[in-house]
Amino acid sequence: MTQKITLRQPRKTRHKHLYLNRSLGGNLAIFFFLALAGVFMALPLVYSISSSLKPLDELWMYPPRFFVQNPTAKNFRDLFDLMGDNWVPFSRYLFNTVFVSAAGTLGHVVLSSLCAYALAKHDFPGRHFLFQMVVLSLMFSTVVTQVPNFLIMSRMGLVNSYSAYILPAFCSSLGLYLMKQFMETSIPNSLLEAARIDGAGEGRIFWRVVMPLVKPAWLTLIIFSFQGLWNTSATVLIQKEELKTLNNALSQIVSGGIARTGTAAAATVIMMAVPVVIFVVSQGSIVETVATSGMKD
């Protein structure tokens, strides 16, 4: 007798598409809450733009109005006219701001990433003590460090130079803390060991393996660093007018009293435009990279 053998087909246990078990009412509630939060967070930006387009009589109207009734570009024209009357041209202030922001941000990201890689993925004596010192330095405000910075820069002969802006930005402890914590949780040690077995050096591992995996961290760091440097103003380290930034020049112009209220509103919009654009452009990359590049041991 021959026994008939039947092969059992594998049973499908999951559907190709998974759907959340959530009602239409729950989706609408979440959408309404997110839309309300988005509108609330956008109100300061909308009010600043509206104020920059208001004539002087509307700026001092009581009760005040949120939206402009008679929009005008006079505030921006007055701002550029005042900037053109200075003996230092407007383009010089703009170049100083862009150069300091770009150079300081680039150096801060690279130096913080290098130091964080050593603290996170290499074992050497004093590693934990150094990281504790970095965490402790987060407690100090920049006002506290102004005197030590001035003494260091003056002894190095870097007063009244771009280095007085850039070098302190390199040593910000926030970037080192952020990068070190992200490297510890997102980069498996087995991946680095596999790269070393394949013959890759530490420099190649850092640039070709580590930096692509910590893209969310350094994109976030770029936003924070660039925003801080873009809004920086001249300190006691800078006395030359041709080395001052755009923020310092605008603050001098708008300090003329009530008559320059509209000019001050226009200057506020100009100063916040670049950080907002950088944040909007980088936000999508951060969300996309966080969603696709998570790795665990």
C-alpha cells in the first residue's frame, strides 16, 4: 500500500498591510490637537511678520491689532537706508555674520564629533572624569565664562579678530554631550569591530561609518549652533566696527527710540528669517534619518 502524503501549505499569519486599531473620531481628535498646537506655535512668527509690515500709527494703535490693516514696506526701506548711511557697508556686517556662523558651526560639529567618538567608543584612563567635567560645564552660563575667555584671547593675541567669535564656539560643551550620548546608543560596537577587522583605520571608521550613522545628531547640532552664532553680537573681544556682526549693527540702529519701532520690527524679521529657514529645511532630514537609521546591538 502506498500512503498519500500531503504537504501542508504555510498559513499566512500577517497581512501585507497593518492598520492601526483607531476609530475615525480618534484620528480627528489627534489631527485637531496637532493642528491647534501648530497654529499656536506659529503665532509669534506671524505676529512678527505682521508687525514689520505695519505703519507707525498701527504699531501704536490701542487696542492693538494682531494683523496689519494697511501693509507697507516702509519699515524695511528705512532699515536699509539707515544701514546704508553707516561708514561700514551693510554687506560687511552680513559677511561677518555669515562667515562667523558657518565657520563656527562647521568647527563645532567636527570637533564635537571627534571628541564624542573618543569618549563614547574608546576606553582610556580618565574617560569618565572628562565626561563628568563636560556635564558640569553645562551648568555655567556664557556670562560666567566671559572673563576667562577674554583673558585667554588677549594672551593669545586674538582680540579684534574673527577667532574671538569662532574659537569659543568650537568648545561648546552642548555639542559634545549631544554627540557622545547619541553615539553610545545608536552605534553598535560590533559594527566598529567589523570595520577594524576589514582593515579600516580609525579615521576611515569615523568619516565613513560613524558620521553617517549619527546624522540626526549633527543635523540637530547644526541648527542649535548656527542659530546661536547668527544671533551673536559683539562682546568686549571686538571693538572694531568692521568686525561686528549684523545683530550688533541692527541693535544700534533700532535703539533710536519710538520713531524706529517699525524699523525694529523689520530688523527682528530679518534676524529670525535665516534660522527659521535652516530649521525647516533640516527638520525633514532629521525625521527621515531617525526613522530609517536606528541600529541596535
